[in-house]
Amino acid sequence: MYQPKRSLSTEEIRYFQHTPSTGDIKVQPELLADLYNLIETFGQTEPAAPVFRRLELESSHGISFSVRVMPNKPLIMVFGKGSQMSKGAYVFTNQTCSPVCLWDKRVTPEQVIECIAHIDSQMQELGYVDPSTGQRVKPNLSPAQPSSTS
């Protein structure tokens, strides 16, 4: 079972409870809730669509993430190499049948967990992750500063 470093609220976990996906992938709601918080906190706002934040990892399997930051309608997108879902995607829906995650079929949960640990480690060195609680603090990025990590 995935155990994030930070405490997750019951609401966060409840929102990301999802129907079992078709296929062999098993993704826990705790992983989705933690991934959402990571991208919401450290992702760069998309200029063309301000409700989206994006985070790309050049050295971690070519994975990139995007989240829709809207009250009561968050959505996570996990993209494989090339920032696309060329082999299709798993769609996770919550109890109200709203999509909560589109997940590239080429990306494993283990790869995403590695990415979370990598980003948190780098951001902790910069003072944006509390080492004792795992809580993330949003950096004050100007539009000229990229949010990509290597």
C-alpha cells in the first residue's frame, strides 16, 4: 500500500476513490491524492488554460503530469514519453462517475511513485517540503521560471 510522507485528509482520499479500472493496473486513491497535491503545489500554470497545472520530468522515464485545479472537479492526467498517451489510457472515475484520472497505459504506478519521491527530495533541498511532516509549500514562481525538474 502506498504511504505518502504527508498526511492525507479523508476528503482527499474519498474524492480519489475510484472504480476498478479495466486492465492490470492497480492505483490506490492515496497515490492519486498525493500526486494531485504534488502537481497542484509544484506545477506550472498552463498559460492557455489557467485551470491546468503541468509538471514534466525530463530524466524520469519521460513522464509528465497535468492537473485540472477546479473545486470539486479535480482531474489528473499522467502522460508517458512524448507527453502523450499513444498506447491509450486507463480512465478512473469516482462514485459520481466523474473522471478523476486519465493514466497513460505505458506508465506504471511504481514509476509515478519514483517521480513523487524524486520531486519531493529536490524540493525539500530547496526548502519547499517540510522534512518532518512531508507538507509541501508552493514556491512563488514567476512565469519565466520553469517548474521542470531533472
